[in-house]
Amino acid sequence: MKPGTPERLGAHVSVQGGVEKAPVRGKAIGATAIQVFTKTPSQWREPGSSLESHAAFRRECERCELYSIVGHDSYLINLASPDPLLSARSEAAFGAELRRCEAFGIPYLVSHPGNYIDRRDAGLALVGDEVRHRIAFCADTCHLYSAGYDLAGDYDGVWRHWDRILGLNQLRCVHLNDSKTGFHSRRDRHELIGEGSLGPGPFRRIMTDPRLAHVIKILETPKGDDGVTADRKMLRRLRRYARGGRPPR
């Protein structure tokens, strides 16, 4: 990390009991950044949210000194779908996600582009050609590795390819996840940092790569029984990587 660059490292945290409960949970694990759902991600139903809840979330973020906040949208949204009914429903739900993020003061929303089925060009157009000036990107280390981008064996090559196609200047967030499955498995199974098939190497590089110093880094690794201890351990591990340290014997 460049000297003077504020750390932006944290985890996806629970919003049980209300979105305004998330910042204190982030503070409790030692996070300087958090990611949240603003609604139940596996349901279409839109929640009611009050002005008091919006203000409480912003106030708690300030109190907990959390200034790097990321939202994540519903898993049901498929903006690339060729099905007109699903496409319309997805657009409405995505618009609601954006409005909630604005109300809570959340500057970034992570969205999966969706499945275009067999209409690639139409799917790409649906996802965001008209608003591409508002679109940046989030990389997931497990997704990249499982899709055939070898962060473990060719770290620099993967990021050169990213820069050529998307531009590193458009990278705003990295989801830090090791992988339970092997390289190019095409299976999204997250593992604790340094304990899966990616191993410690790529994460050491990410935590010391000056090109990524400004990027928000979010854990989505297994939470464990209490939802706290594993995240704390992973954040300590990543900070040790950032300092160039190795695990104690």
C-alpha cells in the first residue's frame, strides 16, 4: 500500500435487525470497509425502509469511521436476460437497489451482470451500454481463478489482461476469497484466505500491489460458527501480508 493511502479492507457483514446494525459489526471485526445487502438477496419482495433507518446507517458509519461502503444487489436480478418478463422485473428491482443505496449513502453497488443465455450481444446491451459512464468493476479472486484466470501461477498476466480489456483504473472493489475447488473448475466455492487452491501467494501480492492500494477489498469467506472470529482472523492475516510478514510457526 502506498504511504498515506487509507486502508479499505473489510468483509461482507450481516444486516440482521436492520441495515443500520451493519457498521458496528464491521467495527467489531476491525474492518475499515464493509459490504452489505440492503434487502433479503433471495427474495423479490421490496422492504420498507424509513428515513430514520437511512439516517441511522449514515450516522453509524461516521461513528465507526467506516467510509468505504459497498452494497450488493439481489441474487435474483438478471439484467442480461432475454426473457422480457424477467428482464423487466430485474430492471425494476435493480432501480430499487440503486435508490436504497442512495438513501443509505452507499456509493457503490456490486451487481452480477446476469445470464444472457444464447443472446450475447443483446445481453451486453441490456446490462448497461446506455449508462456505462456510471459502471466500474469488481473482481473476485475465487471467480477469476475458477473461470481460468491463473492468479496463482500468472498473477501479473491476469492483471495485464484485465487492464487491456477493462482497465485497472476502472477496478473499484476486489472480493478476496480463496477457492475450495481447483484451477478452472468453473465452481464458485469460497475458502478461507491462504487455505484453498489459490494459497497465500496471490493474496500477498494483492495486499502489497501499489496498483490496488486504492481499491476496496472485501472478504466473502466462510464466517464460522459465531460470524466474527473467522473474519477477524482473515483480516489479521491480510494485514500481515500487507506488512510483508509470514505466519508464526
